[in-house]
Amino acid sequence: MAGLLETLADLIGTSWRQRDVARRYSRTFLCRCGSHVFFGNMLCNSCQSPLGYLPGEDALLPLDLGPQPGIWVAGVERPLLKYCGNRETPAQCNWMLEASEPGDLCIACRLNRTIPNLDREDNARYWGLLEAAKRRLVSQLLALGLPVKSKVDEDEAHGLMFDFLRSPPEGPRVLTGHADGLITVNIEEADSVERERMRLELHEPYRTLLGHFRHEVGHYYWDRLVLNGPWLELFRVVFGDERADYAKALQANYENGPPADWGDRYITSYASTHPWEDWAETWAHYLHMIDSLGTAFGFGLDAEDLEAMIEPFERDALYAPDDAGADSFLSLLNSWVEMTMVLNELARSLGQPDFYPFVMSKPTAAKLQFVHMVVEDSRTVATTSGVARLLG
């Protein structure tokens, strides 16, 4: 299967105005009856066929009963499949595993170390919302070719895992964050009222569950892809020196707020706190950009549909203007700016806040390209290592 970045490069860097090419990457899927089905669906609403998501193929497919109970078939050329064990839980996971795999949890659910106490009804609802956002995150990470292994039972040293916790009534408050591959999420973030309260209290224009996941996993991939690697010194040139005291930086941000000119250099005010946070915020926006454009292309939206009056970024805005993929990335970036302009106008037409309440500066464009190059390099290294293992 072509990598997500390769596909988007084809879409944007060459002939992305052609609708037939634009459908090659999609967040939309078709049932065998011809009806549209969507990423989280368990059943086709038209023909009631059971559906299962195959993460290795990024495909949502209709299923047929297999040769024995609990076994399913998704076409004659695929191995026998089984449901993820969280399909009938509040997580409502529609992902599949090969029937021969040990265990009963899919690659996304295996990342969980701690889930909420489901004896509380609201906890069950919160967990379902968290898992829906996490599955979208994990599916994108896999499509990008990034390493995704469970720290719980697959890769204790370098893997990823999640604790979904709720603050006890007597305190202290559970803080969402990342530490050494463990992402802790306060499940009250799944409460839309609480999340809105925090958004207003912290003066954040954008606060979503998916945004939290993408930000925190950015910290994880900084450890995996930048720390102790060839990108570290280049990172310090672009984002700043992460060896600056993190606790003092947070305290200074809390006491004084962001610098007055933060919008000239950062994608969000919080990104100005410390180089680690700048990276995580930029990483999250990169994932927003790739996923949203892929979805737009999947629905057949092309450049002419998105045509808007913008001042496009030029090569001088990029981190590496002479990189072989610079033109493709520049086209992707400008397409994103066009699309967010249209999305924001649609939101205003509905009397809603802007879908994308950000303004992108040249330094932010350079940082986004840096993230893009790190991701591409990671996939290249993984592919090379895989070929070496096969040959060795």
C-alpha cells in the first residue's frame, strides 16, 4: 500500500486537480451495496452488513460469516479475521485482527494500560469518546508509516501506552501529558462542557480530544525520532534549545503569558512556552493538515473547488527550500490555507466559530516542513530496515 505522504505528494505535487487521482486517498469508504460508510461505522446503514476496519490496509470493509463462530471473511484473498474484543464494550471498536493473532485486542486497543472505572455511567461514555478519537489518531500514525507498538506488551522500552484517568473528588486533578511513552489523559476532557470551560479559562481558540491526542503523541515521537538522532541539532536551530528549564518556562508562561509577538513565530500561544511545546503544537497541526486534506480529496474536492484568494507561501518560507520535496510540500501547505479559509467561511455561514482559528506565519511554515521531513525520514529508515531484515 502506498504511504500516505507518497499519495498526498502525488495528489498535490503533480496532478491533484484530477478528481480520479484525488480519490486515491480517502477517509470515506463504500459498502458492497454502493452506500457510503464511514470510519467509525459497525454496520452499513443501508444493507445492514457488518463492517470491520482493517488497519493494515486503511480499509473499512463489509464482512461475511467465516467457517466457524467468531470468524469473519472480508474477501477471498484476505486471511480470516476476528473482531477486536472491545467491539461490544463502551469503546465500540470496529477494528479487526487476523484470526490467527494471539489475544483479542486490536493494535489501537492494545495501547491501553488503564481504562476508566466503567461502573460509572458517565465514565463509560467518556471512554467511548476517547477511544473514537484515539482510533483516528492511530489509523493516521499507521498510514504515515510511523512506529506504533504497545508499551504494555510489545515494546516496553520504546512503545506507546495510554492511561485514561479521572480526578478523585478530593484531588489532585489528573493532568493530561506525556512521560516516557505513557500518555495520560484526564477523561473529563471528553465532557464537552468541561472542555469548553477549560478552553475559555486557558484562552485557547481550539481544544478537542483529537487535538489533545495529536499534541501528546507529538511529545512521544520527539523522543523516538529527534532525541539522540541526526535531527536533534537541526531541531535546536528551528525550534530552539529544549535544554532550557521546562518547569521555569511553564511558570513564566503562567505568570506572564505569551510574548506579544507570538503570532509572528508560533502556530499557537502555548507553542511559545518551550521548544518541546512548539514541536508538539506544530506536530499536531501537521497531522490536522494531512488528515483534513486527505479527507477532502477522498470526497472528490479538487483545487478548483478550493480556489480562494490567498497570498501563497513561496519557497523562502520553507525550512529547506532546496529539498527535493519542497515544491510538493509547498503546494500542500498552500492547499491547506485555501481549504481552511473555505471551512471558516462555511462555519460563519452556520453561525459557528471558525473551524480553524489560526493564522500561519512563515516561521510556522518552516517548522511544518521540518516535521514533514522528520516523518518522511522515519518511514524511509523503517522501510530500509525492513528490507535489510528480509535480505539479511
